[in-house]
Amino acid sequence: MLMDILYVVIGLVVGLVLGFLLSKKLMTKQLKENPPINEEMIKTLMRGMGRNPSQKQVNQLMKQMQKYQ
């Protein structure tokens, strides 16, 4: 009985550690492949839409983007 509980607890701990390490690795890979948006990307996007962005507009968009992350 006690050994069964010990096996379950050890299994949970090992599963949590492995799950954490795997998710950390996958998140690092995702961020490397798809970097978060930065000011230069916003400027390029707005120029592509035919707008000449001011720094104030870029800052406003950056604040909005950070608000939803």
C-alpha cells in the first residue's frame, strides 16, 4: 500500500519535471523561429499599408501589443 502511493508520487514528480523541461524547450524554439513583434516590424507594416508612422503611433501600437501578451 505504502509502496503504491510512493510510486504514484514519484511518477507525478518525474512527469512534472519532464513536462516542464519539454515545454521550456518548445517555447524557446518557438520564440527563436517567431520572434515577438518589435518597433521596426510595426514601422515596416505601416509603411506597407501606405502610412508614414510617427514615433507616437509606433509607441501606441507597442503598448497595445504588450497589453495583450
